[in-house]
Amino acid sequence: MHRKAVHYVTRTTSAAAGAVATAATSVAAAAVAASIMFSPVADASSRMDGVREDLLRAVQLNQITEEQAVKFEAKLAGRILGEA
């Protein structure tokens, strides 16, 4: 009888620890999501600065050509600056 009780306590303790870990993970994910949702939206000029940096990096890594970067930046500028 004693052996069954120890097994039950061990099993329920492990299950409880798993539930606590799952809850902690959910809380952390919710905190990250909330910080993203409630962070201020960047203004158009800072968004364009970020686009330029990303495109420059892509050109440096030979992922796209300079011509492609220029065309893509112009396309995004129309959308980003057009909504401001």
C-alpha cells in the first residue's frame, strides 16, 4: 500500500509541475503578445529607415540586386508614405 501512495504522490507532483510550467509559458507568451500589441506604431519615416537598412543588408548579402532594392523601396515608400 505504501508503494502505491508514493507512486501516486510522485505522479501527481509531476503532473502539477507540468501544469505550472505550461501556465508559465502561456503567461510569458501573453506578455510578449501584449507588449507587441500595445507598443507604439512607428511613424512613416522611421519605418522607411528600417526598410532601407533591411534592403541594404539584403544587397550586401547578395540576396537581391541594387536595382531590385531600389524598385522595392519605391514600391514600399508609396504604400508606407501614402498611408501617413
